[in-house]
Amino acid sequence: MVNLNNAETRMNRAKLSFDDAKIDYDRQQKLFDQKVISYEEYKNAKVTYDSSKEELSAAENNLDLIKNGVTKRAQTATNTLVRSTVNGMVLDVPIKEGNSVIQSNTFNNGTTIATVADMKDMIFKGKVDEPEVGKIKEGMNIELEIGAIEKDKFGAILEYIAPKGKEENGAIQFEIKANVVLKENQFIRAGYSANANIVLEKKDSVLVIPEGMLKFEKDSSYVEVETANPQEFEKRMVKTGISDGINIEVTEGLAKTDKVKGAKIDPKKVKEEEKKNPK
């Protein structure tokens, strides 16, 4: 009501000033037409008249905005129309009809009335432990496994690695972001949980053994290999390469035909041997 009262007072004052300026302008125009006054005096009266006319129009528009929410000049528009800054899908409307909203200003971010996103431009956000963050870099390919979509795997490209880590549950975590590469007709909902697999090293067609078979002695590693006599094993030193946490590469010391102690035995082969050697 205070704003409405101020707007009405402003309009009344603007109307008084306009009426006075119009009377003075009409008089000065007649005198100028009769060549009684100079053009300078006539011009001053016209500028004052035009200014008071514009002030009256602004005061009327301000009063209309407060009372009706729309001005006479923009009857098809309204100050309650909020336009989205991007084209996309409405994900959430957190407020209901009748709720109070605040516009963004220097003191707060304002009220969020809707969340809109481009569902064709998806971003994966995850966290990497401190020991692994030094092994990754921007531009690396990522394979995503989404919990809600078990059959498909999605590709992504690592675009961001946080320069500062945050402590969570006693461990330092670094945030990463990756741009998801969607195939045609693929749709992912916002907020899905997903795991990212990043290939740090890759080798093809190499000799590997389960890590559980590997034994250590000081700074060296070895395995127990079956000799020519069945169930007799000898220690053999080996050199290892990369590991995926389950299997480890053996670069030296072991042949493809060697039988390592602890290897899984195929029950079918055992039965075949028993048939051949019934004793």
C-alpha cells in the first residue's frame, strides 16, 4: 500500500507539472508565431513541455505496474513472465502457485522457480582418491556403468580434475567431471548413480596369472612351478608388469606351458586323467 500511495502521489505531481508546462508552451508558441519572442525562449518552453509529458507517462506506467502488473504500452506482456536461459527439459518446479518469490539481487540468489536442463548434454560427476588422481589427466576416455541401466555402457571424456581435494571419511577426494558421449536414441535421466572406469595402462595378448599365486621374498617376487615329477614344485623368480587388481602380467621367468601352484584345476580334466590312470 505504501508503494501504491507513492505511485499515485508521483502521478498527481507529474500531471500538475504537465498541465503547467502545457499552458506555458501554448502561450510561448503563439508569441513565437507572432515573432514576438526568440527561438531560444520557444525551444526552452518546448523542452520543458516534452520532459513533463514523459514524466507523466512514466508515472502512469509505474502506477499501472503496481496495481495491475502490466503497463498500457505492453498489454500482451507481464512482469511475472520468466524466460529460461537454455532450451531443454523442465526437471523440477520446487515452488507452487501462490508461493512468494524473490528476484536475484546483490543480497541473495533469488528464488528458484524451475530447473531446466539440456538432456542431450550430460555430465558425469565423480570423485577420485588421492593416490589415483596423479595418474589421470584431461582428455582421457572413460567407460561409465550406470546402475539403472545394466546392459549398456556409456563413453565419456574427462574434462575437469579439481585442483583441490576435500576430506571425506578420513580420505582426500578430488572431484572430476566428464562429458558423456550419448549414442543416437539413448536417454539418460538426471541424477543417476554411475561408476567410471578409467584405463590407465593397457596391454594385449600377454601372460598373466592371478595375483594370489604370486609370493614375495624381500624385494623379489616368485611363484612355485611344478617340476617333471607331479605334485613337486620349485621356486622360480619372476618379473611382473601391470596389474588390474585381480590378474598380474608376468614379463620374465614363466612360460605359457608351466603349471603354477595354486592354479585352478578343471574337474573335467581330472576325471579324464583318473580314467587314463585308474591306479
